Amino acid sequence: LDMPPLHEACVKVLMSVLTSENAQDIHTCAIASNAPDLAAKARIILDARAHSHVIRSLHDKSRQLLDARVKKEAERKALEKELETLDTRIRNAENKIAFEVEKAYQKATAESSFKEDAGLGEQYPHESKRTLMVLPLPLDDDRYDDEIGMGEEGMKSFRSKRRKDIVKSYGPDALVYGTLDEAIDAALPGDIVRLQKGVYAFPSVGSSESFLFRKSIQIVGEKDGTQISTWNDDESPVIRIVQCDVRISNVQIVGQDNEDLVEASNGARVWLEDCVLDHQDKWNSVAAGINIHMGCSAFIHRCRADSITTSAVNIDPQAKEVKIDSCEFTRCGVGTEKGYDAPYAPGQSGAIEISCKRKKVRDSYRATCKVTIRNTTIASCFGPAVCYRVEPNIHWADPSRRRFIFPGSSSVLFESNTILSNGLALTDPCPSWYQDGEVLVWNQSPDVHKREEIK
């Protein structure tokens, strides 16, 4: 190989037969025989083989990790489903506990008879036991700026901070709470919850929760300045009362978009005294002030409602008893920009509306509600003062399945009221049944002005 021609010939031959299998031997030979080009070529193949092994190993590791992730993801989904099932069972158990506690309380107080009131008709039947106090939201306190309105995590942080401040100021055993929903959860049937002046809302923008009552308690605010509201933007009511007796006094109930202010369902009875019903978003909401469902009763005394989208009070024809006394309802039935279809067109709802929002109604259903309206002012509303819709109901599209047998056992007593300048959204000429002072409208769907035509 010392002969240059032979050396060159050998390098060419080895170059031509160089493979990954013999690269190591040829590389050793090239180094020993001083053939740098051959050595470099062999090194490239050796490095490529080494890199290929590393890459292959990494691919294998990646596949193992992906398989492990898929397995863990399946385990996570199974755990989430299990947790969801447990949460549902816990909620059902809590609801059953609340139901049984309320049932026992109602049974224990069943001997208490209603006391007649010259105005309201019935007084709240339960005597108060413990007194709980709730502090209003600290909207002007810089210590809470980062928590209030910042979603679920902000709500948790807010509650934790607030509780520490309450324990520091009032002691660990004081019946003082930082939010109204905490006080409602902690209250026992028969308790009274007192509110100072201020705002009481879920400290979370976008929360879909309502203030849910499943126990017979009383909410009493300081007059002129106590506000209950939510910051949600869905169809949840501000206050939902289910299968219990609740008295609310001296508060302003404020709603946002798409919600009833107060909803009574499942046989609930509600007493509203000296309350103000108000919507902040009057043009977009599609809500009623007070919605009284089938089998429920309401006693509304000295309350005011202004500019409610549909009705100040909406009553199911199969509600039990509704008594309205010394109230003031103005500018109701204002409608909504979401559509001109009933009941959302201006003037399509009565200030007090007796009609069904349920979808499953049959001709055999008998109207049962007993409505008494006394000493109440209904003025400057866009629709009628009182509207009782038995057949074809304006709220749903299929009138053949929306009828009630009337009168059944229902009745409407209307006396000593003031009715002024209603029907503002009606087109001219005004129908005869809408002339000055008209009170009760049966199953009418009048032509109304479009919103841009209303001055």
C-alpha cells in the first residue's frame, strides 16, 4: 500500500463497497493506512447509524409515553364520571335532607293558623327562631378588588378572605355571614336572616346560580337601600323558592338579562312585603317580576314594580291563591328587543297576567287560581292592567294544547284599585275593550306598535 497507485486503487474499491455493516472495519483500516477521505466517509455512515439508533429509541420512548397518557386519560375520565356521579348523589342527598327537614318543620307548625290582616289577607305563619346577619358585598373595599367578579376561583378566594375578617371581628361562633347564599345554606327552618343596607349578589360575574330557598325562612332588609341581585346572564331567576314558605321584606330585587326576579314552584308559598322589583336591562330581559307556578301561593303587599319586560306578576291558572294589596305597578309590558312575538312585544302582557307558560297542558285541566287584587295602582302600562288567558295562550305556539276549563274553581276579585292610562302600545284606533279604565282582558292578542313607534 505504500505504492501510491495501489493505495489509490484500494481506497476507490473500499469506497465502492462501504456499507453500514462494514463501516467500522473500513474506518479502522482507513485511519491505519492514512486515507482521510475514506475515513471521513466511513465516519459519516457510523454517525448516521448511531443517530438512527438514538432516534429509534426516542420514538419507542415517545410511543410508550403516549400509551401511558391514553391509559391515564381513560382513568381520569372514569374518575371524573365517578366524581360527577358522587356529586349528583350528594346533591340529591342534600335536597332530600332539606326536604325532610322542611317537611318535619311544616308538620310541627301545622297547628299554627293564619292570622287575618286587613290588607294582606294572611300573615306569615311561622314565628322566627334564630337571627342570622349578612354583611353586604364590600364593593368599595380595595382588599377584595381582585376577587369580586373574577369567576369561581375569585369567589372561593373572596369567601375565604371574608370569613377570616368575620371571625376576627365577630368571633368564630357568630351567626354572621359574608354572602347571602351562605346564610341561606346555614339557616334552619324558622330562622330570620337580616340584611344591612348594601348589595347582596353572588361575587362572580357570569354565575348561573340563583338564591335558592328550600327552607321556610325570612329575609328582612333595612328599608331603602338593601338590594338583592345576581350578576348572571342566563334564564335563572334572582330568587327561586321551592316547596317552602319564604317571607321577603324591605328589599329591592334587581335582575339582569333573561330572568324572573322571583319564582315560586313545587307548592311554595311566598310573602313579599315592601319590596321593589326592578330590571337593570329593561330592553333585553324577557322576564316577569314574580312568577307563581302551579300549586303555589303568593301574598304581595306594598310592593312596587316599574318597567318590567312582560308582567309584574305572572300567575299559572292552576296556582292556589294570590293576594295583591296596596301595590303599585307602572310601565309594565314594555317588551324586548329580542322579538315582537308575544309575550315579548310591547303591550302583549298584562301588568298582572294569568296565563300558562307550561308546555304540557290538556283541555281537561281545570283553572284553580283564586286571585284577589285590592287597593293597587296600575298605571301607564303598555298592555292591559289584568289579563286572564285561558285559550289560545299567547306564550306558546300550539293553542290546541294550551287550554284550561274555565272557570273551574278559579276566581278574580278586583276592588278599590286605581287604573290609569294603560294600553300605551296599542295601535289607533283603540279597541272598545281597551277604553279608559278597562281592567280585565280575555284571550286578546291586540295589534301593537313596533318599538320604534313608541314615544
